[in-house]
Amino acid sequence: MGRLPDGKACFVPDVCLGERVSISIEKDAKRMAEGILVAVESASPDRVEPRCRYFGECGGCAYQHMDYAAQLEVKRRQVGQVLGRIGGFRDMVVEAPVGAPEPFEYRNRITVHARGGRVGFYRRDGRGIMDIERCLLASEVVNEKLAGLRERVPEDSVRTLREHEERRGFHQTNDAVAALLRDGVLAACASGGSLLIDAYCGAGFFAHPLASRFERVVGIEWNGESVALAREAAALNEIYLEGDVAAHLEGVLSGEDAAGATVILDPPAQGVDARVAELLAERRVAQIVYVSCDPGTLARDLKRMSAAYELKSVKPFDMFPQTAEIEVMAVLTGAR
């Protein structure tokens, strides 16, 4: 976001912080405008040449024109701005993001669209499919499968190409950063306790390695296949409940040890159900560790619970380098 000569805010992609640029106005509303980059008049030292020849036209990446360290700083600022604007946490210091060990070739799966003889991703401008021979974010195995798909010239369809075909249930697309995120959650839960509630638990990605630190572990998940996988690997002190998260959470929180419990929240992008936030605000637990792939819904949910909890820390994890997406871990305590 920059300013036009008249002071109006203008949003322009492919620009770095601190640059002076020439743009072409695409949309001009009363309070803001949108433009496209024409020329960089004064370049940032963070500007780099994008590695991908599709960058700027393909809708997948947004930050390839920035040095990776600069990408992380932009994402840290994004998280802070969203927490302030939506959640009201204007004084919250967002920690430095945990970067990806490999900023390229990290994706263990991609979803491609086949249409009219083209195989690839949606164009940034929304005008059809961008024909992609190789995705620089995807692993070598995934790109080999993309090449094989292109040879067969598939009919119009949507295909997910996976590096790990044997995996069942939900898994993060970046194995290396997923492991770092799990380490972060484990560190936040280092003190253990009598009860761990893992809401939206999937197949037990966080709960299984934490079982030895808690007397009792309760996982809650709506997806039946994920619950079955969690139960297969469960220790004796782990139970997994299938169904509505809010309904099961209400039952678990009615127990006598709920006040000292740690709760992990790892919902989909739409955030937690409103009833889940209400329950946690009503029946205060000792600690909440909230893992989110959408800072906007995270900020909304933290605001819903802010009267009952103190937001102790916010740490981003760059699950999706070169894109504008970011994973965030927030830790709250019911110490007020």
C-alpha cells in the first residue's frame, strides 16, 4: 500500500516497501485505488529478480520479487496490522517469523486445473488457466507427476498431485515447517498438566507427541477418517471424539480438571465456531495455544476471548514462502 500524490491510499502488487514507482490506475474508488506496476523509479535493496518465469501472471506467488528475509518482515508486519485492526491488539509485539529451511521446492502437493489443453493454475487476473510446465514451489516428485499429467493431455478436470500418496487424512503442504510448528506447540505446552484438549485435532499431529506430558489427552475432530487414524496411534491416556467440536468441547469442559487444562485450537481457515470461543471465554482454562492459517479469523477469535484471557505471544511460521499466506501460533493464558 502506498500513497498517490493526492494522499489517497493505493494498493499495488509486485512492489517492495520504501520504493518509489510509476503505476497505472486500474480501479479508482472514493477512498482507495488499485494499480499495476509500470516502472520502478527507486528500487529497494530488498528487490530481487523472480526465479519463476510465470511470476506476475500466475496467481500462485505474490512475493518472489523480494529477498526472503524481506518477505518474512512483510509477513510479520501483516500479522501485527491484522491483529490491531480486527482484534484490537495494537500493542502486541509479533515475534520474528520462523522461516522455511527451503523457500522453494517445499510443497508436497499442488492442485492443478486442466482446461482447454492447458494444465496449471489460475491466472492472477482471473482470466483462465496459466499453462505451467514446472512449479518452483513444488517438490521434485510433484513436478515429475505434473510432467506426466501434461503428457497425457487430460480432459477438463482438477487434479491434486501428491508427493506422499500413502498418507491419509489432512497433512500440511510444507513438511519441514510443519515439524518446526509442532516443535513450537510442544515448547508452549512444555509444563504439561492434568488435561490436554486438542480441538480440531486431525490425526493427532500435536496430541500424540504431547501425550507423555499430560495425565489425560482428549482430541476432538469432525472428520471420521482423521479420528480413525488418531485412534490407531493413540496411547492409553488418549481418547479421540468424532463430531461437532463445540458439542464435545462443552462436555469435556464440564469436568472437574478443566480449569487447569491446556487447549490447542487448530481450526480450518474459517476459524473456530463462535460457540467454541464462547465456551472457552465462559469456562476459563489455564492456557490456549491457537494455531491459525488465517490471521484475520485468528484476530477475530482472539478478540472474542480477550475478556477472559491475556494474549502472551504471537509467532508466525512461514509455511508458504513466496506467497502472501502465513501460519501463526498464538499463546493465551487465563491468568486475569
